[in-house]
Amino acid sequence: MVSITLKITNEFKAIINKLSWINWSEIAREEALKKLEEEQALQKFRAIVSKSEFTEEDAEELAEKVKLSMHKRLKKKGLI
């Protein structure tokens, strides 16, 4: 297994030392994995979006249709 070293402030180190029952290495590892997964998902999303022909005007038109549809539905139910 590979080790990494982190630079932290003396104040932060003092706090960590007070909470010695916490497995800080495990927390750092889990957070690093979460960040990696987020970045991989973002890369996939960007790859998909880069191929899209959906324009900002399309998005605005769709948003307007959704607003009108929701307004009609809420009005029919007597909520507005």
C-alpha cells in the first residue's frame, strides 16, 4: 500500500491529536475516493453534454412549457 503525506497547520494538528480515537487516515482515504468518483462522473457528464445539440433557447422553451404545465395542474387541483 502507498502512503501520502499532508501538510496541515499546527492548530489543526492539535485538534486532530485531541480526537485520537478517529481514524483520520480512513477519513482522508474515503474523502479522496469520493472526490475521485465525483470527478469521474463529471467527466462522463461533460463527454455527454459536449455531444448535445440542446441549445440554451431549447432549455428556455422547455422551462416555459414545464411552468405552464405545472400552473395548469396546480390550478386544476385548486392549489392556486
